[in-house]
Amino acid sequence: MDYSFSILILALPLFMFLTLALGGNKMSQKFAGLLGTAGLLTIAVLSYMVAFQYFGMDRVDGIRPALMPYNFEWLSFTDKLTINLGILLDPISVMMLVVITTVSLMVHIYSMGYMHGERGFQRYYAFLSLFTFSMLGLVVATNIFQMYIFWELVGVSSYLLIGFYYTKPSAVSASKKAFIVTRFADLGFLLGILLLSFYTETFSFDQLTADGGFFLTSTSGATFMGCSVAAWAMALIFMGGAGKSAMFPLHIWLPDAMEGPTPVSALIHAATMVVAGVYLVARLFPVYLSVPEVLELITWVGAITALYAAVVACVQSDIKRVLAFSTISQIAFMIVALGVCTSMIPSEGGLGYMASMFHLFTHAMFKALLFLGAGAVIHAVHSNEMSDMGGLRKYLPITHITFLIACLAIAGIPPFSGFFSKDEILAAAFNKSIFWGVWMTVVAAITAFYMFRLYFGIFWGKEAKHEHTPHESPATMTIPLIILAVITCVAGFIPFGEYITSNGEAYHIHLDMTVAITSVVCAVVAILLATWLFAKPNSKPEKMQAALPRLHKWAYNRFYMDNVYQFVTHRIIFAYISRPIAWFDRHIIDGTMDMFATVTNSVAEKIKGFQSGKLQVYVWIYIVGAMILAAAAIYTLCIK
Amino acid sequence: MSILSIFVIIPILMMGGLFLSKNMNQIRTVATIGSALQLIAAVALVVLFCGKRAAGDTAEMLFMADHVWFQALNIHYAVGVDGVSVAMILLSAIIVFAGVFASWKINPLPKEFFMWLILLSIGVYGFFISIDLFTMFMFYEVALIPMYLLIGIWGSGKKYYSAMKLTLMLMGGSALLLLGILGIYFNSSADGNLTMNILEIAANDAIPHSLQKIFFPLTFIGFGVLGAMFPFHTWSPDGHASAPTAVSMLHAGVLMKLGGYGCFRVAMYLMPYATQELSWIFLILTGISVFYGAYSACVQTDLKYINAYSSVSHCGLVLFALLMWNTTAMTGAIMQMLSHGLMTALFFALIGMIYGRTHTRDIREMGGLMKIMPFLSVCYVIAGLASLGLPGLSGFVAEMTIFVGAFDHTDTFRRVFTILACTSIVITAVYILRVVGKILYGPVQDEHHLKLTDAVWYEKFSTIVLIIAVAGIGIFPLWVSDLIRESIKVISERIIQ
């Protein structure tokens, strides 16, 4: 099979970026939008071609082989350590190509309507192309350093897009926060890479993941603070992933990132970039399996994040923030699914890998749909606040139906796609232990509750006063909604186990009836509770709020995590490290240097009197000097 | 006559041409043609050098020439280049070229300004091509002295103080250096055939270990002052803040590289034993420079101070990597010199252009410039991204090479310092984004700024040249790293022995 055309998948978006960035201000908005969309359509078609070719191919020894149509040397560090840039095609990267290009295409089409007439429209499309390029480069990376390179590039695209409305101070600080928090996490990633490559002498994924044991044998014996070096390296690399995927406690940037335009939130902060952390763990899955203590850590981080974000999402009033916390919680599901794995074989504890990738796929579709739907709502009422909405189902019929489909999917109601993928995750969690199973089922129930709180808050409930009647969005915005809704309805029936499993062998998905029934019952109960509370205007929500004032306040303020960070950065780093250092530099170090100068000056000032030009003084000094010398001479010659 | 002497002859001819010029147009013509010729010559040198290497010429230095200059003390005009010097010459030529356009409208005394600037470039080129210690030292001084006048006359703010401070501190460094050089000279040979030639001294390998321990710190600190090593860096913030644009560019871009270059070419290469023994002291100092500069930059409010402290941090990383003395880390150090040179020059050029319009460098008094001067602002963002190590721009490849190389040491001391140095990538992001957020984004702070205009053609040209160079290294790093690695290997292997 020939995959040489796959280079175009990377080259085209880069070319689009350069064209739009350099020539954008000479184009009309319409042309720039169409150009960007047409370019992305081509990339999407190419990705589908790759996917069809790849998954249509016969299995070799029961698995789908990893292919590398391109891999060239970009920079060499030592004889063994070189950074290559290339394209790696294996089941998960091909799946990611499909996910990214599909969502990106939808967002490109949608943005033509949503961003219509905005200042900087061309720049917006340029950044979207840059992001698409970076994200595609990330998923097809052949080695961990290439991944790191594109990892940084998606970070900067995200920075640029969050700060798109750069005259708005809140957007500027949100973009800065996003970049710095993820940069901090990337420091861990970088150290992890350095540590890993130091012991294994390779960056390349195929060597790192080869039979899992390769890595361990080469680091055996080396320990640091009671843990093996392998565990440290993998934990540090996971830190990078946790930053990008907004895992607790590195999640604080994601809710603020909602300052960006809504389609950007859909693309970057819901469907693609934020799952990079999940993808990273999946990519290095065999290595993670060899360090079970890190997998344990991953499970805990994921589980805590899932619960935390779900609780916070229940009380937020900004619809994009609800969705942001929901995203954090759902990504945590994927992380947990990977964490609970115990072996490479799907039927013996490796189910989580498949479940995680499956959920990644379905979540990308329905979460993009939710965000784009939220964008349509915001477009109609010009506000993010739930209090400005309510009763919108009459005005926005298409948005309403598609949003409902997405809500049902995320709540895990059959036959929508979220049900199937979430069910696999819960099954994997129950496989590991009943504890994780129950934990995640509870979170799934909370998910259903807050999503329907959101749904009723927007489309039902009390109608807010509008300055002008809200109206349905233009076709450029509703068509992507409909397409994504259709995908959400049918994606659950994809035989995912055929394509992606932990060891590459085909695995037939079968529903675990006990798990499925439990989770559906929980979800339905949660939805009914939400209906009872929020469907009609009533005072019950306020009563509940009053009954649990402290919990509500803490959850509403996101358990004060932002304040903790604020304290650490401003109070400690700025006030107690940077300022004293700057003061020390100006006053102590520089003061010492200046002191040399002043001392020299003042000494010179003191002794310059000797050169007064007065003859009497000279003669006087001469006589005194001569007398001293004479006395000394006499003393040495005669007394001795 | 070696081809290398062209780099001294062109500027001398330029000075003659400038001397004869009668008006601004003639001055500009001479400066443009001359600096363009230098750039062409530098590119030609790279091509010739790579050609010779590809043809299998493995001599340590190429294009050598040797003329006796002062027989009694064995002082020769001896020149020769390896990959590192070639890279440095290219860097200097690019920055001089961009600097000429950045000072297109210099006022007053344009003729004198350009003459001093060109004299400075003679010193720089001469330093990089010399392989004779004395000639090298002479060119080093030639590069330093014009700085005093350039800052003192064309500077701004506390210019007399800054010019004096900068010159005196660097002269103090030179004094130590001179001692070191003389010390090396008088121990350069075991059989009495004293020599100033670096290659011969290295080949003789005659400096006793006990004396190396004295002369190594002298030369390293001597050059380290110019490389802004903690605690001898305080000339840098004041000096940069007062210097005119092109001088800041040249000074941070090229002159500070003289420090790093001298450190490994003279101190480390000639005294490998002392390097091994004493590197830990300087590793601590440079390690401090790296995060000290970065943290200081976080709270500064003057644009030039921020960049000066950022330079302390980045140049600290250069010396830090050199002291790791393995091929990878040292290659990274040279790449960091190139990268830092280009992006700081870009920064200072942009700051000069912004200052020329707003008449303030205080970040609290600016805001929303992106709307008013989009071209300059976008360039500033690009420079910022290069500085914080975005892949695809030069900073990333340099830093990564350094970190990978430094990680090769397994002892706890170096590991800890390496990790400490790595944390600077986060702090760099903090101060860069702080500035970008304050001055470029947000609402416009000052009503008067709304009337300002964007860059004009010569300013655009100057910045574009630098951006192309920064992106060029960032996107195609392999040729630069190969060019440097071969030459560095000779030096690092000598130290490791």
C-alpha cells in the first residue's frame, strides 16, 4: 500500500497557515474563510483515504502493523539520540487523524457563520490552520521528541486562539495562564523525556514500546528516592499529559480558556488538544504497563479529577464553564480507563485501553457538538450566563434537538454513542476493582445530572427577557450541528474492538449487562432528578442551595484552586523570590560594583591634595620625608 | 593573504568610505554596500568551509595564514577558522547588516556613529578569525573601546554613567584576561620556544597543572565578564538601557558572544586539566545566572532591563553548557550563542523602534500596541516566542541540545543544576508573556499612542532579516549543528582526556 500522499496531511495545513498569515490581510473575509475550509476539506478527505486504506488492509500476524511512510533526521544530539520528523500510521494515530480532521472541518464551516464580520477573521483562520497542523503533527509523531515539538506548537496555537480577542484583558490573562500552566507541566514532560532517553538511548516509539521489557532491562537497578528511574520518568511524562489534558491539579487553565471564541473551545479545548494527554499515555501504553505504580497514580489522578470536575460543573452558571468542567471530567474517564489496565490482552484486564480510545472518539464528536450548540445559543442571546437563557427551544429548534442528542449521549443513554464507550470504561473499572467501578458510576450519574441541568436551564425553565427575539443560526452553523448529531447517534455501533485494542488483536465488544443496566438506571434517575428540579421554574434549586450553603459556595468557587495558584505565583514567586532577587541585584551586587568606583573616587579625592602646586607644601613634605629617611638610615646603621 | 582577512579589509575600506562621505545618502550607501558585502563574504565563507570539509579536509582550522608581526614576543597575525568561528562570523555579519538598517535615521553625527560602529565590527571579526592570543586580545579591545563612545554620545538616559560603568567593568575583565594570556604565553612550551599560537599551545600541552589552576579562573572570569556571568553582569542592564538601538543589537547580539567564545577557545581549550578541576565553581555561578536572570526579569518594568536580564539568563546557559564539556552540550552552547545573538538583536531592534515612537520603555505606560503598530507587535511576539523556546524558532533547538547534553552527566551535582536550568523554560515564559500581555494586548493605555505609525521599510527590512535567520536555524537546525559539532568535538575530547 502506498501512503506517500500522507505527507500532504501535514504540508497542506502548514501551507494554509503561511498563506493566510502572510497574505490574509489582502484577502476578503469570505475568500479567507472559504480557502481555509476548502483546504481543510482536502485534508479531511486525505485522512479518510488513509483510514480506509489502513483499516482495509489485511492483518499481519493478527495485528495491524505500524507503518512509517516518512521519517527523516531533523536534528542529531549524539550518535544515538536524534530527533526525527516523520509520520507514523498505526490504529490510534489513524483514528486521531479522522477525529481531528472531522471536528476541525466542522469548526471551519461553523466559524464562517459564527465569526462572520469579526475583526481579525483572516488571522482566526490562519491560527486554526496552525493548530490543525500542529495537532496532526502531534498524533503522527514517530518519536517522543517529535511529539514534544508539536506538543509545544499546539500549546502556542491554543495560546494565540484563547487570546484571539486580544483587547479584552480577561482573554489576555486567560491565554497567559493557559500557556504558563501547560508550560509548567511540559517541564515535567521534558525532564521525563531526558530521563527516559538517557537510559534507553532512544526517542523512537517503536523501540521504547518494543516488547515492554526492553525499557525495564536497560534501567534495572537505578532508583531515586525509593522509586525506580523508570517510574520517575513515566510519572514525569504523565505530568506533561496531565497539564495538557487539564487533570487536577493542573486543570485551572481550561475553564479560563473559554475566553476564546466558542468554535475554538469546541476544537481545541474539548475535542482534540485536551485529549493529547490521553493519547500520550496510550502511545506509551506498554511502557506504562511495566510500571504499575505509575498506573496506580494515573488512576487516582483521573478519578479525583473526574469527581471534582463533575461536582463543580453542577453549580456553574456560565454555560461554557459547565461544558469545560464536563470536558475535564470526561477526559478523566479516559485517563482512568487507561489507569485500570493490568495487561495487554483486552479480555484479561486490557479492556480499558480500547474503552479509553473509544470514549475519546465518541466524546470528541458529542462534546464538539455541545460546544458548537452552546455557541449557537450564545450567538442568539449574546450572553454566556444561564440566567439570560431559558425557554429557547421555541426559537432554536435545530440547536435544541442536536443539543439534546449530545446530552443524552454524554449521559450514557442507549443507543447514543456515549453509552457504549462509557459502558466499556465502567466495565474496565469494575474489572480492576469494585471500588473504582462504583466511583466511576457515581461520577457518571453526576454527569447526567449536570448535563440535564444545563439542558433545562438553556432550553426550558423560565424565559429570560431578550432585547430582540433570539433566532436560529445560519446554515453554516446548523449544518455542522446536524452532521455531528448524526455521528453521535451512530458512532456507538462502530465495531471499535475490530480496529483498536491494546495488543492489536481483534476483540469483540460485548455489553456487560449488569454494568450497563446499573449505569443506565443511575443516569435515568439523575436525569429525572434534574427534570424535577429544573424543567419548570420553581424554587427547589434555591432551597437545595440553602440546605448545603458551604458545599455550594466551595463548588461554585471551584474549591478555591485558582486562589491557591494565585497565592503561590503572586505571593510566593513574585513577592518572595523575584522581587528580592531584583532588589539584591540592584542594591547588593550592583552596589558593590558602584562601591569600587566610589571608593576609588574618594581615595583619589583624598590624595589629590598632594598635587596642590603649592611650593611651600612640596618643600615641607620633602624635608619631612628626608628627615624620616635619614632617621631610618641612622637607626639601621648605627643602632644595629 | 588569506581569504579571512577580507573580514578586516572590508570594514577598513568602509571606514575610509564613510570618512569621505559628504551627506546622509552617501553614508547610508557606504554602510549598506559594505555590510552587504560582509554578509555575502560570510555566506561565501560558510559555503567554502562546508565544501572543504565535505572534500575531506579534516584539519582543525581551515584557511590558515600566518604573518610575523612582532618577532621579539612571537606575536603573529595568525588567522584560521573552524566551524564555530564560521558560525560566529555569519552571526556577526547578519547583525551588522540588520544594525545598519536599524540606525538608518541616526542623529546626530551619523558619519561618526557609523565609523565607530564599523570599527567595533572590525574588532569582532578580527577576534573570531584570530588564532594568535595577542592578536585576539588586541581585536577584543578594539571591539570594546568604541562602545564607550557609542553609548556616551548617542545613548539615552543615564548614558555617561552607563558608558563608564560598562567600559570599566569590561576593562577590569580585560586586565584579568591579560594576566591570564601572559601566564599562558610564558608557559606555552616546555623547551623554551614560547608561542602565542593557540594551536601550538594546545599541541605542546605544556602548561603545568598547578599554574592552570591559576590562569584558568583568570581567563574564564576575564571573558566571563563579557559573557554576563553572575556576579559580573551588572554592566549589562544599565549598558543596554542607555545604548542606542544598533549598539544594543551588536552588543547583546555579538559582543557578548565574544565572552563565551573566548571562554572555550582560550580558557577551556588550552587548560583542560583546570577545566575539569575547577568547572564546578563556575557551574555554580553560571547556574545562578540562569535562574537569577530569569527571576529578575520577571519584575522589571523597563523593556530593555527585561531583555538585559533575559540575556543574563540565556548567556548564563551558554557558559553553563560549555562547562558541561561534552560534545552535545557544547554544540548546544554554540547554537544558543547564535540563537541568543539573533533573537536579542531582534528584541533590541524592536524595542528601539517602539521607544522611538512611544518615547517610553516603561511597560506600565504602554498597552494595546498590537492595534496601533501591528507589524512591530507581531515581530515582537515572534521574538518572544523564539526566546521562550518555541519549536521552529532557534531557541528551541539550542536549549534542547544543551539539556540533552547536560543530562549526560550522572553525578548528582550536575543533575541538580541541569534540572534547575531546565526550570528556566517556565520562568522565561512568565516574563515574556507578561510583557507581551502588557504592552501589545489589552486596551490602549495612552491616548497619544493612537496617532503613532507602524514600521517603515528600513525597519521592516531589518527585522525581517533577523526573523528569517531565527526561523532558518529553528526549522533547519541540522546543518548548523553539524557545522559546529565537528569542531567542538576536537575541543571536548581534549578536555575529557
